[in-house]
Amino acid sequence: MCGIVGYVGPRPAVPLLLSNLRRLEYRGYDSAGLAVLEDGTIHILKTPGKIQRLAELVEREWPSRLRQGGSCGIAHTRWATHGPPTRENAHPHLDASGRIALVHNGIIDNYADLRRRLVARGHTFASETDTEVLAHWIGELARESDLLAALCQALRDVEGTLGIALVCASDPDRIYVARRGSPVVIGVGDQETFVASDPAAIVAHTKRVIYLDDDDVAVITPTYVDVRTIHNVPVSRAVAELEWDIHAAEKGGYPHFMLKEIHEQPESLRNTIRGRLDPAGGTCKLGGLAMEPREIAQFRRIVLVGCGTSLHAGMVGRMYFEDLADIPAYVEQAAEFRYRNPILTPHDLVVAISQSGETADTIAAVREARLKGAALAGICNVVGSTVARETGRGVYLHAGPEIGVASTKAFSSQVAVLLMMAVKFGRCHRLSSEEGAALVREIERLPELAARVLELNETIARLAERYADYLDAFYIGRGYMYPVALEGALKLKEISYIHAEGYHAAELKHGPIALLDPQTPVVALALDIPGRDKMLGNIQECRARHAPVLALITEGDEVVAGMAQDVIRLPRCHELLAPIPATIALQLFAYHVARVRGCEIDQPRNLAKSVTVE
Ligand code: AGP
């Protein structure tokens, strides 16, 4: 998720832009830049890396009249989506005339078409970004009309999500902003006005804010805010009072990043699947894979490698590929894979799954697979990360930065990407277009499904109170719920420090059942999908040993409800989608148990967000 800030008023813009941008550092980014207006000219500096590096660049490159002079400007931290984190790809971006500078948060879906039309008119581009295309598009329209009208027209032309701020050399005391799907908030100060993609950036200056709605366009000056629709019709937006303090604001009002990221999953899933579903063809469009059907049809085996949560996502993906694409698929813990001298052929596809793209064992697994001539693909969240670069092709999650050490939204997006890949691969084999179309329609349901599970937050929070004092727990599941059992146990372990073990439900009687007693609760994944009936027997086994059972069930399944001590009722969904709602429920459960236990949730003891060492 990129960060946007802007300022227009009597004070020097540069120090305010840098300090406000620093308030957004927690969101994660890989480059930064700013633009200020001075003497009828736009001055821009941008760099890969951190804001500190940008501040040093300002000190080194700009005279004091600029550093202390310009009173109108915008700044940006970029989370790379189109093109790696380079200076050229960093924001702000200029239009062809160099008179308009733009910063953007979001994804322009039809940027390739707009770029082609602009190139046909002689435009050239300095970057690989969709944002630069948008800047040129607005500039082109502004040649025929005033900038506000041009911005409104541009919003009618583009498809996708955007939160933008732009300045124009001929408008020294105003900033133009717009939003569609990516938040933009306007801070109303005393004879000064602020812009930000997140209230955290401006709450230190003012708590009076105007939240733009989707398809709002606004012109802001030090003394007024003029909001329009994309048809350039004035519209009024109330001034609200922020109730957050600065520390809460960085988490969007949530007490922890982990809870914020759990609740982001409808949006992050929407961003993961955006532009990648092809209902008409009954398939999925994953351009980053750069694989022709002919190559896909030749794969004889798929090997998924990863660690931790990513490994669990790979376990779900393995079943997707076998169920939908009839391709034998295997999952390997990356460290095990890299050291066991794996047997691979050019007909094998090794898929490396890594949220950070920097996990040492997963990188080493990729290098080992390449050495042995296997085909490679990566599934990463961080654009330009090592796994993404070393696999050379793959699918980005577009889930936005994941700050909490315990992985949450990355898992659901990884599973969604694997499902889309399996549909695509399946269509190169025996999956028909009708079957593919039906699956695509199910995948479209994912954001709404996630949102419905999040409505259970209070219910799960109350439930967690009853399980917070146990020292041990088992999570059991079968089929698609077995990896979910492992992931749910990992979540509880890593943030509540309760010793939780995930097991295949059928494995209990081969030993672990010896541990069951009234002090050992069992979380049983008994959704109404294949395997449910066998789960009834497993639940009975647990109850016979007086172990408390918390069952995740499909709403309406009162048979299982009657057998368990507690239940979490989940919305009915297709078997292939079930890992996502079930895991979101277990993320909430682990979060609230850890909260009740007073644990440090975002940075659990002994853990790092990315394990970049062996
Ligand atoms: C999961 O909550 C943990 N943070 C950890 O298991 C993590 O999934 C693992 O280290 C892999 O990280 P990656 O996805 O960035 O490679």
C-alpha cells in the first residue's frame, strides 16, 4: 500500500511533507519522493529506499530557498506493484509537459491500453508504472480543458483503484486530489490544508478531516476545499473529528497491526483477484507467470516449497493442482528441499511461496531447483523481492504490506493465487470452460465470504475468553482442512504462546490421543465439505476423553453443534474456498486468545517478520 501526503499553506512544505510521510513508514514501502512548487516550477526529488535517504537528498540537492520556500507540495512512499523499486519508478510522476506532478496509490487496470493510445500520440515514458501513464493521460486532457475538468474526465476513463494527489506549476496554491478504492483524507487546518492516504500522517496537525468518497474529486487551497463528483458537479462532504491519537492512527484505529490486517482481507483478496478472472473463458489471467498453455501442458509434476504459513498455503495448493489440473503435486518444507538433493527434471515446476520473498531457506530452494533444471515460479507479496527476482516469473499477491509478524492476509491471498493458478493449469488439461467458469464465479465470492467471517469477530472474542487459560491445544482437520489445522495451530502458538499442535484428524488415534484430557481443548474443523462425516467420529473420540471441543462448522449443521462444547458457525461455501474462511476465523481466535492473555501480538517474542537467515 503506498503512502500519500500533501500540504498547502503558509508554512514551508518540505519539512512537513517529510515528517508527515514518516508517519506512514509503518506501512512498508521501497521508495520515496516529493514535489514542491516554487517560482512557477515543479521541483521533484525521488529515490529508492527509505525516507531518510530522501531527506538527505533534499539537504544535498536543494538550496535553502526550496527547502524552506515552497508552500505547496506532495510526497509519496511507494509499495511497488508495476515495476521494481527504482528511482524512475518512484513517485511523483510528471505529465508530458512537465507541468503536472502526480502521486498515486492503487492499480490502474487499463493502463496498458491508455499507454498504447498515448504512445500513438508520441508520448514517451521514463518508468514502467501505471501512475506515469495516468499523469500523461491527465496532462493530455488538460491541453483541451481546465485541470479540474481534465481530472474528472480522466477518472471516467480509467479503470481500477486510485487515490491520487497532483500539483500543477500554474496553480501554485492548490492541490488536486481524487479517490476510487484507495483512501484519501483531507486535513482542515487553520489557514492550511493537508492531504493524506491515512489519517496517521496528519493527525498531529489537525483532527478536522474530510474523508473523500469513491469517485470524489477535490481542489484544496489553504483556505477552502472544493469537492466534486467525477462529473464535475459540486458535492458537500462533512468535516469529521478524528478520535484517534497518533499511535492508534498508524494502525487505522485498530489496537494491533495483526487485527488490522485480518480485517483488511476482503480488500486484500479483492486486490489479489482484481483483473485476473476470465469468466467468459472459464479461466484465470496470470500474466506474470509468462507461461503459454503449451509449456503448462508439459509439466509432469508441481513441487511447492515454502516455510511456515507459506508452507501451509502450499499444502492447500497441492490439492488444488491435483483436483483441478490432474498434475501430481508435492509440498516440501524449503529447508528440507534444499538439502535433500531433490530429483528434478525440466518437466517439473517448482513454485516458491513467500510473503516477504526474502526467506533464506526458500531462496536457497529456488536456487537448488534452478541448478537442477526445473521450471520456476514465485508467489510473493513484495514486488522485486529476492524470490520474485530469482524465479523470474510468478504471481504477486497485491495484498499490501503485512506488518504483523503473524501472517494473516498473505495466507488468504496465497491460497487465492494458488486456486487461480490451478484453474488456469486445469484448463490446459481436462477442466472444461463451464467448470472453469463455475470456479471463477466462486473465486469472485472470496471478498464477501471473508467479510462475513469478520462479522463473527465479537462472537469469537467472547469464545476466546474461555480458552485463554489452557496451556495446550490440538487442531484437527482432514482434506482441505488439514493445512488449516496446521495454520490455526501455528497462529495460536506464535502469538499466545500456548502449545498448540495441528494434526490430521485420523492421526489422533495413532498416539496424540494419549494426551487428551479435560485440560486439552481440541479445535475440530468440521465444515460441511468432504471429510465432515469422518470428523464426527474424531469429535466423539475427543469427547470420550473429556477434552473440550471447539468445532468450526457450517452454519445450520446442528448435528456437529450438538456434539461440541463450543462452535464457530461459518457461512456455507464451496469446498475449494473453505480454507480461507476457516483460517480467518482461526486468525481471529488466536488474536483474541493472545489479547486476553496480554501477549505482545505484533512482535511476538523470538520471532522476526522475515527469516532471512538459515
Ligand atoms: C507465519 O505467521 C510466520 N510469520 C512465519 O511462519 C512465516 O510464514 C514464514 O517465516 C515464511 O515467511 P515468508 O512467507 O515471508 O517466506
